[in-house]
Amino acid sequence: MRVLHFYKTYFPDSVGGIEQAIRQMCVGTARLGIASEVLSLSRDGRNAPLAVEGHTVQRVPLDFELASNAVSLRAIGRLARLAQDADVVHYHFPWPFMDVAHFAARTGKPAVVTYHSDIVRQQALLRLYRPLMHRFLGSVDAIVATSPNYLATSAVLGRYRDKTRVIAFGLDRGTYPEPDAVRMAQWRARVGPKFFLFVGVLRYYKGLHILLDAVAGTPYPVVIAGAGPIERELKAHAARLGLDNVTFAGALDEADKVALLQLCYAVAFPSHLRSEAFGISLLEGAMFGKPMISSEIGTGTSYINVHGESGLVVPPSDPAALRAALQALWDDPQMARAMGRRAEERYWRLFTSAQMAEGYAALYREVAARGAPVVLAPAAAG
């Protein structure tokens, strides 16, 4: 079986939670006999196919962006051509141009949508986009919510419950590199023996300004690993607060990221808006056996991190509550270790790449069979 994924960004041009999720889908389902291809847009104009961990990445140049909506007119024709060889087209929502491309390409193939997030920020444009969005979601064969929490709290998904199922994201621990002793020692010397860690793209919904406010006037070291559109703004905020206990580590390769995940005391993940629909880097913390602090925003973050079991969950946009959670973990290493153990146990029980791959493989086969042409038996002679 052949599956074509379509999303605006992918490796190696962009590294983020959705890209990591698609990667894990492709790698995991390959073990089940599914060949995957990813079509994405390239900001630097490159369009040569790439082989990435057993699947092919096809890229078309980005033409322009409008309100974070990436557009490439050449993507429509490429989608139509690549879909000819696919059994299933797998879309990743939200991306309004994708909806346009879906109808313009007229692939005629069974279609699956992973619903990564509601549209939260662009409310004015959402009113214009809403008719197209519902036409698109109504046209596909199946929709996947990434957690039962998100399915229960999304007004959009509530309209499509009859064709929506939950398949949680999963990670394969074996695909993560093991940092060598020299790298570990270098990071230990730089960040110290005990610190809270945030990993992710620095975006508006990550709540990092809340984390900075929470650690102001405290001795708790925090390492922020990642780069993104609000990096300068966050550094300016940290400077205004006079924070000397916060390290901005910048964009890191996988080995450096794993080194910090192994070294950190706990993971702080203060995302405060529903744009954070799941939290791949939060799940990475669980996978490495770390206690977690997150906010209750009605999404997958509270499916990964269960309050009192794998970590602490606080109200969103509440620096005082976040500060109290940081202090509670910091002052009780025994509780922190126990939560870390339970976080890893929960990862193995619910969030492995193999479990995700099996769910998607079964869904692909189901929608492909549904869309297969009916072959009529020849009429009996008589």
C-alpha cells in the first residue's frame, strides 16, 4: 500500500512537532508494509526529491504566505500527479491552502485527515475560511483526533464524530540518537546538575513568557531549547526581568536535544492556548522518564501528563501557579523521581510509535477498501 502525506513543511526544511509526528508515521508504518511519500513546500526553492529514513520527500517551492498560510500553485499539479500512484492521501490540518489544493487536484483517492489543531489565532480569517473548511472536512473519508481530550473539547470535531477516531501520536525511542560522554559532559558543565527544560519551537502559544514570569525572583535554573519567531521578544522579556537563571540554548540537533532531555530534572511545558493540541516535546520528556509540568488547556497535553501521576498540571496563563508547581517538584526529589517513572510507564503503555503505526495502518486499509471499485461477478449463463 502507498500513502501520500501532504503538509506545508517537513524535514529537512523544518523541524517541529507536526514534522516529527509525520516522520514517526512514515517510519512506523513502513514496518507494516506501507510505503510513504511526503509532499511539502520549500522556502529555499529546492525541489529535488529526498530519501529520509526509508520514505521519499517531494518538495515544491513556496510562492508566498498570507496570514501564515503557505501557498504554492505548483503544489496542486504535483499533488494530482503523486496521488495517481497512492492508495490513500493523508492530509494534515490546519492549512487552508491544502483544502484548496485537495479540490483543485481532484485526486479521486480515499483521504484521511489528521486534525492537529483548531484554528485559534486567526479568528477574523476563520470566518471567511469556515465554509471551505467544513466542505473539506466533510469530503474526506476519515478524520483522526490525536487525543480523546481534543475530540471532547473541539467544536469543529464535534460535527464529525461519526467519522472521527482517536489515534494518539507515538514516538520510537530507537530513532533517537544516544549522545556520547563528551557531549553530555559539555552540557553538564554549561547548564549545571539540576534544571528545568523546555524544548520546542518558540511560538506565541507556547506560554514561555509565563514561564519567564514564573521563575523571576526564584533560584530555579531553566533551559529553553529551540528557536522561533518570538525568540528576540522572549530574550528581551528575560532581560527586563533580570533573569540570570534562564539559558536560551537555541536550535539544537537531535543529539544535543537528547543530552538535555537526559540531564534535566523535569520538563516545563507552559503552552497556554489550544494551538498546542498535543505536545510532541512533552511526550519526549515522558519517554525519557522525566516528571512534567503543563497547563490544562483541554488538549492532548493533559492526556500525556496526568496531574499527580506523571507530573503537575496547572491553570494556563498563571505564573503564580506555575511557580508553585516548579517549587513543589524542586523541593521533593522523591516525588519527582516517582512521577518520572510513571511518565515513562505511561509512554510505553499508550504512546509508542508501533501503536500509532498500527492504528494508522488499519485506518488506511479500511478507507482504501471502502474506496476500491466494486468488481461485479459475470452473470451466470442461462
